[in-house]
Amino acid sequence: MSNRAKAPMIIDRIPEKHCEGPFWGNSVLGAVLYVQGKQLCFSLDHSSLWEMRETLPDTPKACFQEILKNQEKYLRGDTDYVVATDIFSYATGRTKLPGLGLKITLPEKIISFYAETDIQNAVTRMKLKLRGDRLLTGQIWLDSCENVFCLSFEGAKEKEITLEASGWELDNPRLRALKDWNYKKCQWEEYQSGFCMLQEFSGTQTAVLTAEQLISQDKLKYVITMDTCESSHRKSLQKSLQIRLREYIADLKGQYYRHCRDWNAYWEGFDIMIPNERLQQAFDTEMYKLYCNERENSSPVTLQGVWNPDSRMPAWFGDLHNDLNVQSCYWPAFKTGNAKLARPYIRYYARAMKRFHLRAEKLFGIEGAIHVPTMMAPDGTGAASEWCFWNTLLGPELFVATDFCWFYEYTRDCEILREEIYPFLLGVARLYKGIAIRKEDGMLHISFTCSPEIFKDGKMLVGDDATFTIATLHYLLKKIAEYASVLKLEAEEWAAFEEELVPVAVTDKGYPIFPDIEVFESHRHFCQLFPIYPLCEEAHSQLAEKSLDTAISQGFTEFAAFSFPYLSIMASRCSRGNMARTMLEIYCMAFRSRNTFTVNGDPYQNGVIKVADTNAGEDSDAFTLESGFFIPTALCEMFVHRAKDKVWLAAGIPEEWKWAECRGLAIEGNHRVSIIIEDYVICSAALTAGCDETLTLIAGEKARIGSVYRNGEKIEYSRDNTNNTSPCKENICTINVKKGDVLLIQFQKEHSL
């Protein structure tokens, strides 16, 4: 597969809201364009814009044992057992801050708007029709390698266009928290070729935004940069940014070339091609968003990433939300062979372990354990309020620990395993071993667990041994034993804990929510399906089928945006390609704003889910990234996925797709896979091994393997179909691979998928 041309992202209506205009990012800076009258308005965000002060004492109201004895009072928000703060209507402490405002004032009002973003090179070209039949053209790009935002315009003279930075409008009711925290208005300094704006925040920090103007022939060009520092260093930062911009302008063509080259290098490593225009464009757009937000040497991805609006506080505090909201932001990076983009996530959480240990000591009284808040700032402290209800629940550390395992599974980086991953897993295991209770059956049980976000009688549903908790804990304990062997360490303690831990409950309906509570209503997270994905312990079995059927039999009324693409993944792992496609189609049709940001609910009245409370949604500027990131993840799963030692090829491809192709997708073991489908038939599959192991490759029931080649030489292979649900052996091959081996599997063409 060549590096194909990607369809541009086109916006041909005037974007009046933050969720309607083109956007750019490089994981540190992010920008979104919208229009007000004759102004082009930009929300310019920086990853370090955080309010990091906590307004309440760093002490939980009750320890875990006291909460266990008074669960009803805790769940009601009794202030003797949990910090009672109305965190979602008023920010009490740590939160991501809004972006800063940039405004370009044009000679006349904009009456027609056209923006075409070349996502291959991350460059947008615009045509603006102004009142009076004036035409203004422009080009915008945010440098991939430098924190510089570049804009150029043709069709207007120098003094007809003005650029200014607005800072935070503290009288805006949606920025009330900033005013209550005594934030000050920005300071402005203008000089011959540009200006500098200083915006203080968080008590001791200052954001420094600097702009330079360049007049070249009939073009007006602006270059803008922003960084943050301790307020005492703001003058030196201001000077260094001015120097940097002038150096940048002197090599503007070279900088543009390096920008495009970096984006092209990203796209070169992976691809899919499918005969579905909507899903093809969605894959490309979401992978564009991914690289806008994730880089190897940046920060972990927050809820809105680098696209927080300038006119409101970020939705849900814009935090690191430690459940599927953060976890699934990295799935497409892993699946497309870009695991290195998850490096900041692992690094930041590993560095925060000291704080996680302190949390576990204060809340649970267990030394060396790790407890992670649900809502988190980048340093490991709780967002909003340190000890509020959401930040005292069990579970977030299990989501994070699963990601830590994924990072090793997709990189096989033993140094990071030793220094960061393994210590983190041990800390999580210590927490759950410390609170485990031995019951009459002789097994160890975990109390006060939950399965986000299931409520009953207006309260979070909690109980013993939630399927999510027990399944994930078994998975982590197995991984600890496996990784200890890799690192030549002892792990008998954790193997014994895993042996005594109560097994995952299974009923005739599949996986229940709790051992004694079946799925009883439509809900969002499907965490009872965790063993199927992302733990990847179960696939293509009666248990997986029953569990999926039970979930969808409750209907879609309580679903959120990401529920549909999450079910797409489950469908692929049950060989339901048509369902996998349909779930993605529903998401794309019903839950995307004009610029493809996620819509939280059903504000456009598609009638897909029940309209109630927050599920009614906002069509303006409240969005999160993970829902869209599910799309490339699910499409990758359609082509290839793994459960234990078995790898399924094209198991989730819809029956009407006559052709499809993928290149460079990744599975656990750091193996890379490419597949070609023609005339409804899987023609060939190639696998480049990332480690030494034995793999069983399984294609669709109607597929027939012809020949297998290792490093160019034809080889014999086993047709072991142990534990395979298919009675056929001709679609299976079991092969021993060594790191670096290149396998080519050719299929007989007379059989269809």
C-alpha cells in the first residue's frame, strides 16, 4: 500500500462556535478557529495552562474502613465521610484552564467561509468572502516541531487587518472561577513588528504570548508563540520568545518543509483502506487529531486535549479522567504501531507514584500501595477537589495499570518495564491485597467496588467483586508474574494472591456486573465486558457472544457517544462485522459536531439515545477526545486482533466490503500486521514479529490457508485448532516466530470470507 492521498477536511459554513471551525495542534499548542462578525477568533491553548491550587485540606474525611462501615452515608455525600463539594457547578481547585484568545479583525464582515485542511501536511487553506464582494485568502498551520502558529493572508492591505490577543475575559459568567480566584487582566506590550501579552494564572505562573508580523510582497504573515513560566521569569521568557520568532521568520520556508516532513513521517508508518467513505474519512480525521495531541516528549492527553475554548472553563475540568476517557485515547496509538506516543502517559504517572503512595496511605492506611484519583491533574493530585466522592473511589488505578501493561505489550521495552511499569503494577497489587477480605468460601474478595457509571436509586451502584475489578486484578497479577520472569525477579507472593482471589463470575447471560447482579439496564461503559476488551482475555467464544447479546438487549437509551464504537470492538471480537460497521456509522452520524468534535448526547435530535440531563448533550463546546479515538481503534480491530496466543485476521470485516487493506497495524507482542482483501476474499496477510513466541493465526471460517513463507522461504506449519470454535482446520496455522521474522500467509482465492 502506497502512502495514499487523504481527503481534505472541509468546512464550508461560517464556524460560529468552537466546535465548528478548523483546528491544529502539536501536543503542546493547540488552536481552533471560529468567526464573530468580521473577526477570525482563535482559542490558543497550551498544555501547561493549569490552575494547580487546592482550596481544601489534603485530608480525606474518612478512611476506607470507616467508609465501608458507613457506605450509605458516604454514597449520600455525608460530610463526615466524604468532602461535600458541588464540583461540577463550581471549580473548587485544580482544573485545566481555558485557552487564550487571538482575534484577527478584517476590513468587512465575513459572509462566506471555506477552509480546506490538508491533513497529510496539517495545513489549512481558506477562502473568505467579505461584504462588498471582497475575497481574502489565507493559509494556517501550527508547526509540528516548534511551538509556532503561522498565519498568512492575501487580499487585504497591511492596516486593514489587525491582530490582537485578548487574554481571559474575566467578566464572562462562564469564567466566574477565574474572577473568584482573583485572576488579573492581561498585560499588553506593543513594539514595532509585533506585540507581547502577559497573562498571570495559578498565583505564581504567567503565560507569555508573543506575535511578530511580516509583510512580504502582497502577503501579511503572522507568527505567534506561547509558553508559560514562573512569574518572576516572565521578562526573560518574553525576550527569548521574541528572538525565537525572529529566527523562525528568517527560515520560514525551511521550517514549513520540516513541519510537512514530520507529519508525512507519522502517516508513513500505518494505514487502512476501506470501501466506506464516511468511515475512511473518520479514520483519517481521528488519526490527525491523535498526532495533534500525542507526541513522545509532551504531556499526557487530557479530556479536551489541546483544544480548550477561550470563553469557558473546560468541561469536566479538562482533567486526566482515569477511566475509559483517558485510557482509550491511547488505544489507536498502540493499534497503529505508534506506541511511543503513549510514552508521556507512562512517564507522568510513574513520576506521580510518590503522590499515589501518599494517597493510599491516607485513605487506606497501606504503605507502598498506589491509589489514583478518578479526576487528576498532571502531577498526580486530584482535579477539582482532592478527596471528593469521585476521587475516593476504587478502580482508577486498575484502568491506568492496564495501560501500563499495554505499553510493554506493544513495545517490549524492558528498561521501562523495570523502572516504571513493574513498580506501578506492584503498588496497585499491594492496594488490593491490603483491602482483600477472606470470606466463608475461603477465597479473597474485594469490597466496595463499582462498575462505572452504573447507578441505582440515584446513587452509584457499589458492591463486592465487580466483574471489572476482579477481571482486571486477575489480569494484572498474571502480568506481574510474567514480567517478574522477564526481569528475573521473584513474584510468588502475587501468584499466591492471584490463586486465592475469587474467580471472575460467569452466568448463563455471560459476564454480570457483580456476581449477584446481572446487566439490568442500558448503560455507557460496559465495564463488565472488560475481559473481552481491553484485557483481551476472551474472544470468539460463547461467553463473549452471550455477554455482548446481554448488553445490547437492554437497548441504547442510556448510551453515551463512545458506547457505540466501544461496542464495535466487541462485535469484531465476536465475528460480527456488520454490527461493527453499524456501530461506527451511528457514532459518525449522530455524535459529531461540524468539525468532528464529539457531541455529548443527542442535541441534534437523531433519536439514538434518551434525552435527559447531561445525556441531552451540548452542541457548542463541551466535548472529549476519546469517543472519536475509538473509531480508528475499532477499525484496526476489524482487521486484526489478539486474545492470549491467538490472532484473528479480518474477523470483523463487514460482508459487503468487497475489498479492504491495512498496513502496519500492531498487536500485542509488538508484531506488525498487513492484510489484503479482494473480491470478498482475504488474499494475503503479512506479519513482522516483534518478539519470540508461538502464535496461532485464525482467519474466517470460509478462508483457506494456502502457503506460508518465513523470510521468503516456504515453511511447514501446524494446523492446531485447540480451543478454536471453528471445526475447520484449514483457516488456522500455528507458527513459532522470532523477533524480526517476516511471515507471509497466502490464502486460496476460491473461498470467500
